[in-house]
Amino acid sequence: MNRHFSDARYYFRRGFDHLYTGLKEESEPLRRRIMEAMGREMDEEEMGPQSRRERVEYGARRAATRGRRAAKKVRRRVERTE
């Protein structure tokens, strides 16, 4: 792949990550009000990781979960073709 394309893909992804984070931060007060109106309290776990270590551990757990899901899908596809 041309370096320009890989650079563009990198910056696009970084921009999307920043957009997602910004939207999540901006919508947090509204989400809290909705949860309170529904009678459901937000736990600290629902708020997401705060410290750098928590973010890394959360990312590792998320990656492991996504990996297991992907492997499960692949196993299903392979079983169907046999």
C-alpha cells in the first residue's frame, strides 16, 4: 500500500477516535440524566476507565473479548463449509 494511503488511514482513524471521545464526553451529562430518570444509577464501571493503567487494562480486556468473538465467527464459518 502506498505510504500516502497508510498515512491517510492513520489520520482518519485518529480523527474518528477523537470525534468519538468528544461526543462521548459531551453526551455524558445527558446520559446521566436519562439514567436517573429511568431509575437506574450509573456505576463507576459504566463511566469507563479513568487512569492510564485502567485504560490499558480495559483495552486489553476489550481486545481479548473481540478476539474471542472473531475466533467464534471463524469457527462457525469453517463448520458451515464442511
